Amino acid sequence: MDLSMQSVNQAEEQLVSELARLGINYLSRQSADKSSQVYAPHELIAGLVCQPSSRVRSALIALMLAYPSYAVYVPRALRLLKTDQAQTLRFFYTAAVILQKMYAQGLQPSLGTEWRNLPDLFSDELGLTGDLPAARLRNLARLHARWSGENLNWAGTYENAAQHLLRRWDREKAW
């Protein structure tokens, strides 16, 4: 493995470790060691978006669902990103806004007094339409596919992050 691949893996491992420290434990790690690096919220947000691994990038959705107070750091994180990365942040953040409405019943009890609605920062900018959350998520997925040129199941990708988070929280309560 070359040095650049090691540094990419190390950066991913540190981000996943930071998420685990914050209680977002569904991502597997190569090591049980705790990272010595603590990220400022805007750096964590930007760091997740910059990762080559889609599993780590999509964890941004889980972060926003678990820590809706981090929404205030999104504009600052945008300034750290290249244009394409900033657009990815807009899509994933907007997915979190929609998913928060779809999964409010599961999120609210887990967050308790930390619950707050994520402000919708980018729907107008993205040209997102639809009244119901499910329709908005499908429309966001279509916009993301058109923008990225990748005809992936973006709606499934978004939902997967929320479902992983909620399933992990349910398991932790049962333990």
C-alpha cells in the first residue's frame, strides 16, 4: 500500500472514530483505538464529504440527524470544500432535512431535549419540488443523479444512512 492510500485510510479511520465518539457507531472500524483527534463540527462535516468512501460520505446524513444543532456549522463547512464537494454536502444535508421529517417518530425519543428541526438551507437553490417528504426525497435523488451523472439509487443511499443510525440506536437501547 502506498503512502497516499495509507493517509486516506487513516483519515477515514479518524473520522469514523470521531463519529463513534459522538454516538454514531454503525460504521465498522479497522481498529478499536480511539482517535486522538477531535474535530471541530465544521471540519467533521467537511471531512466526511471529502472521503472517497461512499459509506463514510453518507454518514453525514446520520450526523445531521443525530446532531441537528450542527446545522449552524454547514455554511462554514461549505467554505472548506471544492465546488463539487460543496454540492455533495448540499444534497446530503437536504436529504437529512427530509429524512428527519420521515423518521421523526424514531429520532425524537432518542434525541430528547436535543431535538430540533433542521433548517432547510438548500431546497430552493437545488430547485427541489414536492410537498410530501417521500416525494421530495425521490425528487432530490433525481436531481442528484442528474447532477452527478451517476444513475444510482440515491434515495436508497440517503435512507440507508438514517436506517443504520436508527437500528443501531435501537440495538444499543436493548443492550
